[in-house]
Amino acid sequence: RLIKNEAGLSAAKTEELTYVMPDGSMIFTREEGWKEIKVCRIFQQKDIVKIQENRQQITRSLYVCHLGEHKGFLDKMEHYVERYRKKICVADGAKWIWNWASDRYPDMVQILDFYHALEKLCAYAGLQYPDEKQRTKWIEKQKKLLTEDKVDKVITAIEKQEPKTPEAEKAQDNLLTYYKNNRSRMYYGTYRAKGYLIGSGAIESAHRNVVQQRLKLSGQRWSVQGAQQIVNLRAYKKSDRWNEVVDFIKQAA
């Protein structure tokens, strides 16, 4: 059961730039085997603190977790997301996420996670270029173009190549489809110039810290209901809202 509460990050400061990062990972359940648990991490620009030259830390986040279909997950997210006016969604390219963002928040900035974009590029290059030196050179060239808002040039370069194997051809088709479907979300030079995050490392970290450290220990098999209850508590704990859980228990006693 979710605790009904209007707590947020800075509900009174709705003009603060707010990141919305949804993603999914798998846990093992007794009833259905491996099942996706969806997590959303919500945090604000002001809470990103530089702690080293190339390292940042997010000092405060709000987490939403759901074990099941994306509709139920989006309903939970809406309870928190709707209050913030300036929003950026960084995600891995799942169509249901972009459909939700476009339908509910047309003004929300949508960014395809830069590292997912690179991952697919490297997967294709690994099949197309057996020579490591040649492969690395080609990848670095395309990576530079992506950081300069030149995704169309990257697409053209990939289209002009003749795949060397059937596997490379399949990877090429997948990569082109992925880039073409997300080209409007891949202006990484513009995003960086505005100070936006372009990677989803924050939500990858959330999966480890909120979900996996508790629900993916050796030999664990959860009931669907039990997993949802535990991950709800984890979300409140990691969101620095444990006092609300305590208050709820006191009121129910």
C-alpha cells in the first residue's frame, strides 16, 4: 500500500528544472519467474553537486517503484511528476516512455540516454570492423559527431556502409531504426551547452541501491505482493521519507 502524502522535492519551487528518469530491471518472483520492476528517479538540477573533476553526486531524489505493467507505474509517477513545470525525461528509448511524455507533457524535454546510443553504435561496429584500431577510430568519429548535434551525418554514414556479415546487417538495421526513431532526442551538443544531463547513470544507480541491494540477494524468490511491499518501503527510505512510514504506522496502531 502506498502512503498518501503530498511530499515532494521542492513542491513550492515548481520552476526548478526537474529530471524524470524511468527504467526497468528484473527480479525473480515465485508466481511469474523473472518479472520487470520499474523505477523512476526524480531529482532537481539544484541537487546535482560536483564532488570531483569528472564526478557529480545527487544529494536528494524521490523514487517511485512498481512491479507490473507500465500503466500502473505511470499512474504512480503522475502523482509526483505533474507538479513540476520544467521537466527533462532521460530514458533508454522505450516507446511507452516517449508516448507518455509526449501525450502528458508536450513541453517536456526528451533526451535519449547518450550511453545507450553509444552502446548500440559499438555493438554494430564490433560486427562491422574486426580490426580493433579501425573500429575504435570509426566509433570515436561518430561519437564526436553525436556530441556536435550531427546525428543525421551519423545516420547517413551508417546507411552508406555495406554490411560485411548477416549479423552486421541485422545490427545495422537495428541501429538505424533506433537512431531514426530518436533523432529528435539526440542533440547532445545543445543539451550539454544548456547544462543538461545526457546520461541515465542516475537511474542505473537507483536500480542497484533501491532495488537490487535488497531484492536480488542470493537465493531470493519473492512473491509479487511481497516484492512490491518491500520496494515501496525502500523507495520511501531512499527518498528520505521514512518519517512518513513511521507516522502511518502510528496512526494505524
